Amino acid sequence: MSIVSTKVHGYAVSGAHAPFAPLTYALRELGPSDVKIDIAYCGVCHSDVHQARNEWGGSNFPMVPGHEIVGHVSAVGNQVKKFRVGDRVGVGCLVGSCGECDNCMAHEEQFCRKGPTFTYNSPLPDGSFTYGGYADGIVVDEAFTLKIPENLDLAAAAPLLCAGITTYSPLRHWNIEKGQKVGIVGLGGLGHMGLKFAHAMGASVVQFTTSLNKKDDALRLGADEVVVSTDENAMAAHAGSFNFILNTVSAPHDLNPFLNLLTRNGTMTLVGVPPKPPTIDISNLIFRRGSLAGSLIGGLAQTQEMLDYCGKHNITSDIEIIAPSAIDQAFDRVVKSDVKYRFVIDLSKNT
């Protein structure tokens, strides 16, 4: 990979148990279809914690995480057509794919058969690995760069690039619309976005939580009703009534009580990855022709669709802005679910 002298300042971990520390490195040379982005903000995703702490295995160090990136274009290649210097842009989980397989041709680059190139911790042809958005700059092909609507607060738009598309995509794929009954399991970084989207789409939305102290927040965010999932009577009152349930929880939990809530032809889609495979009572699916599904972010076209939808409906994430010096503490708080509802790093601060 060719290198230019332009340096960027990032924040990296040198190992699974190491704290974040400044790292200066060079970006690749600006190619004909590339844009250089001066990063203003980057969201903190729970998957950043998993990878920086090597909880999934396969992490490469030093690692600069971050795939909820927003900022402004500072330079463009000579063949770039979509962007100009000064444009408000974003980068999500992907920065490359083969562009030739059936999934890429269908604008589902996240399922690229040759393996997509992720924004960080992803191998490159020269043996190096991608560095992400915990930095003040990045170079990305224009095909993987997205336009941020002008009316959206830039910092609050950052989590849309992962938490937003992760929840918007399944709601669109399963054609959620006015009059349907939708459940959202979990009220965190993902869940609060799923709740906002389902409400905007006109569904009757029930928020499931294990904590009654989240009720007021759930109602404020658009829930029509809040159900404590450990309350058997409250759960039984909704048996067989949901068209769709979006389950955002990655912690171990029993899926069967939620499957029992599906109506005929209902679907529960998982976007969280529990550490152990669940045990499923198949009768919960057979006797209602129900479906248990999964969903992974979204392709570039759908991600832009989601951003435009957010611009139209003025949807952003509820965030807490932090300086880079607070990333380690933020990681600990993410693990404890102690954030409402997404941390966003202000990259203009160097401490």
C-alpha cells in the first residue's frame, strides 16, 4: 500500500489488556476514487470492545477501532464524482468488497462472498490491517462513503452508521409498516434505535426490558407499551400477537418466551450475538409457522437510504460525547450498560 507523508493521530490498543494510547501513522495515498475525511466524531460500538479486548479472537494489534465515523471531506481523487471538499460524510462498518459476486451486485456488500473489508482489524493485500475511526482522518473509496443529511446533528448521527443500519435493515427487510405489532428486546445502543425506527414506520411498538426503571425512557423514545420480560403474566398477555420482534440483546438469555409471542407467520430477528448457542423449543416455531432469523448491518445503498430516512424524520441517536482520554472508561461503562445510549468520541479533542 503506497503511503503519503500526511500523518493522522489515532488512539490504539497494543494488546488485549492494554489501555488506549496515541498512535501516529500515515494514510494511504489518495487514489483516483478515494476521499480523505477529516473525522469529527466516532461512535463507540460494543463490538469495538469485543475486538479491542480480543474477546472474539483474531484481533490484530496495534488496533485503532471505530466504524461509526462522521466528518468532512478534505480531499478527493481525480475521478470522484459523488463528493466535494467540505461535504458532510460518514463511514460505517465496511470500506471494501469484491464488487463482483452476486451479493455485491445485489448491493448487499456485507455478505460479500470473498469477504468484505471491514473498517478496522481487516486484512489488506500488503499484510497490514485497516485502522478505523478513533483517529482524526481516514481515506476511503467513494463507493463506501455516505452522505450525512445537513439537518442532522453530526455527533448524534455517528451511531447511525452501525447501530442505525443494524436495526433499520431488518425492519425494512421484513416490511414493517403501519398497523403491525412490533417488539423490541433490549433498550441499549441498538434497541433505542430500533424503537425509534419502528415508531417512525407506524408500528405499534412494545419495548421489552428486564429493568422497569427504563420505562419512562422507552415511552419517550416512542414505545406504546413497556413490558418487563421477567414478568410471566405480562408476557402471557401478549402471547401469539406480534408480527415481528427485533431482538438486540447480545447477553445470554432465553429466546423461547419471545418466540411464544409471535403470531402466525411472525418473525423474530436477532442482531446481537450471544456467546453461547441458544436452546430453542422448536414447537414455538412449528405451531405458528414462525421464523427465527438473523441480520447483519446493511449494504451501502440501504445505509444511504437509512441516512436519508433519518434526515426526513429527524432521527439520530441519544449520545454522550467523550474526549479520547475517556475511551477506556467508556469501554468499561459499555460493558455495564451504563450509557444512554451511545458514546461518541469528539476527535477535535486530543486529550
